Amino acid sequence: MVKERARILIVGGGYVGMYTALRLQRQLKPELKRGEVEITVVSPDPYMTYQPFLPEAAAGSISPRHVVVPLRRVLDRCRIVIGEVRSIDHAKRTATLTTLATEEEGAGDEQITYDELVLAPGSVSRTLPIPGLAEFAIGFKTVEEAIGLRNHVIEQMDIASSTRDPAVRDAALTFVFVGGGYAGVEALGELEDMARYTARYYHNLKPEDMKWILVEASDRILPEVGEEMGRYTVSQLRRRNIEVRLRTRLDSCADRVAVLSDGARFPTRTVVWTAGVKPHPVLAATDLPLNERGRLRCTPQLTVDGAPHAWAAGDAAAVPDVTAEPGKETAPNAQHAVRQAKVLGDNLAHTLRGEPLETYSHKYVGSVASLGLHKGVAHVYGRKLRGYPAWFMHRVYHLSRVPTFNRKARVLAEWTLAGLFKREIVSLGSLEHPRAEFELAAGGKPPIDPKGSS
């Protein structure tokens, strides 16, 4: 039994935050019923995004609402606070945060006190001081970005179909993706596949008119699936007339012109930035120990090293990999995050009950990646798969991992219907400016871009 009432604060509602809270709900069910434990989850969004499905959401294979898991429904025994933690003073066991009501109230930031802290804010896009990047590029970490990018690509096809200016047409049909990791390659593969299909409904557009470019600073892409599968992926992308430029960087995208380090220049209206992530800024606003990369120093038991009553996992945590040689850390990916969350939840329950802690130990078993409909690569348990088998394994694996039976059933139903009917090719870019039409009708000044095209 818990010796005294414990207040648990979980910062972040992503993989680690949601799965840890879910685990605690199950492990501490009697204590929660007796009021001996209180779990508070602070998240900027009221849902957890299953990021491996973002490329398929961008391609229209999965509805946006099925890529996310509502926290209030799943974590029914937790208190959910929609807001952002600005700083943490662990010595005083307090967290300062802002909520949706903070600005309305005008009372300043709120403070939450806690006994046990789980810090799992995840990561943010790692950007560089590249001219034009902030003004013209788009990331690929959220469902809003994925759907916005889908709308944007179809809008560019509309522009190219209706313009009489060859320069405008060429820029609209040029799509530059920066970053050869999972996010960049899968997003590029799915969107190119979607755009190729969509082109059949335009009387004056052909797939060959579109120019897709992948820019990667290193000498390989998809390092997680191995060197051989990485080379295979490059060859497959190039067979689809996708330019893959290795050992190349984006130097500028100002004035809608992508300038690469090899001297190439591409007028374009689409630059997608997926060149890595960095720890969430809130980590720097704490008094907890960080490593040289800005991640929390953790123990194999997922406690923050030298900080009692503080826990961390996932992208924000530097967790020693006990299955590898000393000094190695677990990779910041979804596979480790989900498994770490279960151990973290168990260990936190063990601590409250005075029981010994478990050590996180999981050997990375491999990776799967989708390159579009019926195309993929995989390297799992030493076995290498490509084409349809890899794509099928990708779907089966992620269907088994997406949380809740509700989401599994909905995603499976959508995949089944997608196999029976044609793809949807509708752009809903006006959703990004829902009041534009009414403001114009009411006599207001319309936005510069009333229909959402970038």
C-alpha cells in the first residue's frame, strides 16, 4: 500500500506520457479508488499523436482523427490539464505552466506542486539558421502539419493546372524534402504516390511533370534499416524519378528558391523540413541534470540521475542501453519509448509501495518503413524484406502498436475501404482559415491567402 497520498505529475501527453499514465492507472487502481494517489497529466494537446501514421494521413489513407488518441477518454482516472509547462523547480517540487485560460484570466502563470515527476515532453524539430526556412518551410511532426501538407500539395497541382506562367507551374510542381530519416522518406514516398495518382484527374498534368527532391546531408538514408536496405530505398526512389541528393545540404530557401550546397537551385513553393529533432526547450528550464545533447541524464531504472522522485523516458531522456557496450544509450524512437513507459510506470508504482525497481532492458529488434502504397523496406530480427512484404509488415506492426482497440478497428476499417474504393483527392486548405469567407462577407479584409495555399 502507498504510505501517504502521492501527487504524480506527468509532463507530456505523447508516447511516454500517455503510456505511463495508462500503466499507472492499471497498477495503482486500488490506490486511485481510495484517493491515495492523484495523477495529473499536462499536455499542450488533448490527444496523443501516433506519429508513424502521419505519412498515411498525409496521403489520405487514414483519417486525421484516427491518427490521434483522446487523452480524456483513455486516461479516465487522471486529471488532464491542457497547457504547457514553462519551468520546473524540482528542489521545491513545483512546475509553472500556462493553460488555455491563463491569458483570459490575466492572472499570470499557474503553479502545480507534486511529489513524483515524470518528465516526458518529447522533442521538437531541430532547425538551422537557414535563410527563408522559418518563412517558407513546413515540418512533419504533427497531424496538423501532415494534413496541411496534403492540402498544400494538391493546391500546388491546382495552381500548376490553371496557370499560364511556365515559371509558376514549374515552382508549383517542385517539392523539396530535407532529411533522409523515417519522417522525410516516408512522407516523400506516400505523398509522391498520392500525387501520382491524383495527376490522372488533371487534363494537363502528368506525373512526369512533377519534380520530387530528397536532400540528405549524410551519405545514406534510413540508417535504421541498415546500409543495404538504405541503398535499395535510394534505387527505388530514383526509379520513381525522385532525385536523391546525398552529402548535400539546404543552404537557403529564401524567395521560394531552394539553394543546395552542391550549387543546384530549384524554384519551389514546397520545402518540407524533417532534418532531425532536438530535446524539448522545457528541459533547459529545469534544475535537473542534462547531458551534452540537452537530454536528461537517466539511470537504467528510468529515474533521473541524482534527482530523487524524478523520472524520464523517451526522446527527452538519455537512458543507458544495458544490452550494448558501456556508454551506449537507447535510441530516441517509438519502439523504446513505448517499452520504457511500461517499465517507468511499474517502477513508479514499486517506489510508492516500497518495492525494488526493475531495469529497462530491450534490444532493438529492427525497423520497418513504408515508401508508398504496396512499397516498403524492413530489417527485423536480422531478416531483410522489401516491396509488398515489407509494406504489409509495416502495416501489421503499427496496427498492433497503435493504442486502444477502438483505434485499431477504425484504422483497419479505413484500410479495408481504401482497398475497395478509389482514393480521395480533395484539398481542404480553406480549413486553415475557417473565418475567411465570413469575414469577407461581413465587409472585413480577407487574408492575403484566403484559401490556405502557401
